[in-house]
Amino acid sequence: MCSDDWWDYRQKHSLGENWIYALCRDKSSGQLCCSVLDPSSARQGCWKFLPGFPPRCANRNGMGFGVIGKKLYLLGGCCWSEEVIDEVYSYDVPANSWSDVASMPSARYFL
């Protein structure tokens, strides 16, 4: 992900955002967390946890996520104690914060 070929491809196709996001599950606690890698930083290969991950999402399965502009979105999911969920959360990169956003019209998981 830090190779010149990868970087050249992204520039050629106008893929300006160079951060890579990963939704991960901690092996010991089973809790979800979100990490980010900035391959252009001085500390290449150093993953960072995004602060303030929404606690209601920590034990969910099947959440979808995507990035639009400078925002990361977590969508839906389910938990063994809950039905499928319609909630959506957004991480604003410049503000370095999470917020609730409008729910999906119908609950979804594994999307």
C-alpha cells in the first residue's frame, strides 16, 4: 500500500484521499474498533485508532462502512441481543469526531 505503483495509480485516477480505513475486531475483547493508515506520513506503516468509536457499535456484527469525501460512515449491523439495526454513524476527519446521522430507511446488515 505504500509502493510507488499504488501511489501512481491513485494519482492517475484522481483518488486524492490517501488514508486507508479498517474496521477491526479486537481478538481479546471481541470489540470493534476503527483504524486508519496514512501512507504519506513520516511514520509509514503506522496504524492509528480513530478516537471515540461509537460505543453502541462495539459489539455489532455485519456493519457496512464507506467513505464519501472526508467522512467515514458506519451502517447498520446486528447484535445477538438486537434485531437488525438502521442506525448510521459518521466520522468527520477534519473535526476528528463521530456523530449520529439520519437512519437508513430500512435496517440492514452485511451490506
